[in-house]
Amino acid sequence: MRVLVIEDERNLAAAVARGLHAEGFSVDVAGDGVTGLDRALLGGYGAVVLDIMLPGRSGYDVLRELRARQVWTPVLMLTAKDGEYDIADALDLGADDYLTKPFPFVVLVARLRALVRRGVPERPAQLVVGDLVLDPAAHRVRRGDTELSLTAREFALLEHLMRRAGDAVAKSELLAEVWDENFAGDPNIVEVYVGYLRRKIDAPFGCKSIETVRGVGYRIEATGG
């Protein structure tokens, strides 16, 4: 199987390539995001090992562009950061798995083999609430013909609400699923981000699709202005 490693740390990239060759993989290496994206778009890879911190274009940008162009090759993200937000952002953009550096090489191989066994995922179904359409894999949202720009956190919040369209979703559930089950900050952060969403997906279009359910949380429905 061919694997593309997009990593700017030369020693690490070389070590990973040697190790994967020894395990029977065919490996190509790119040292920056621009070159890596070009090679990944050519296709023919069973998996892509993608670092987040890259010159030229970040790993986030590379992943976002791949999914936007409907390239569903499994992607294993590498990051020197261990923050849950970095991991969540990578998964929100369409990463299939991740490893935090430094990592045992045997774990990298095991994760890659698991991705290969899983195969290339089918394009996820779009989520639709009225004329609001969210594509989880391409990380795109549009209201009618108008494409909307959301942050990773706003996108994750909207996605969760749309997956539960018509249901009253508790603030506690949103905190656990969109932030973290051990989130220790101000729970009113949910209200703040719902406000951000309303200003982007509803107000410009005269809609009121996100409803406050008093004493519970929020519900999204296909309602008009």
C-alpha cells in the first residue's frame, strides 16, 4: 500500500519512511503543505500521514482542501500539541485518526493498518434543515445558495444541533459533545456560541431556526422569519 507522509521535520519524516518501508509500505514524503496537497490530490494513496504544523499550508488547510475536493483518502493527523481543541478541530475537518508527537512507531503502524482495513469511507450524507445544508466531510455550510463561513467550534455546534433536528438539546449535552465532558469553564459559553450562529445562519436571512427551549437548551427547526 502507498502512504503519503506530509511532515516538515526531516529526521522524523525519514525515520517514519524507513520504518514503513520495513513494514511493507510504499512511501512518498512531502516536506510542506503545498507539495503535500498536490501529491494527495493525485490520488493512489491508501492513507495520508499529515502533520498539523507545516510550512506553506497548514495540515488543517490541506485536510480542508482534500475534503472540499471530495478526496476521501484516510488521513492520520500528527501534532505536537496535546490540546483537546486541536484534536477536535482535526476530526471536525475530516481526519480519520490522530497521534500526538512523540509517539511509538508501532502505534503509528497499527493505526495505519486499522485505517486500511476500514477502507476509504463513503461520502457522509449531508444534514438538511429547511434550506440550511451542512456537509460534515467537506466542512461546508450553506443557506440556500449562500455559503457560510463558520469557525470549527461553530460548525461542530451546528452539526450536533442538526443531527438532533426537532429535538430539544440540553446545554449539558452540547458541552459534553462539542466542548468536552470534563469542561470546567463557564457553561454560558454555549449561549455565546449559539448567539454567534444566529448572527451567521439566521439573522442575515430573516430566519429564526435556532430556538431557545427555556430551562433545557436549544432546538433547531426549519422555521421561517
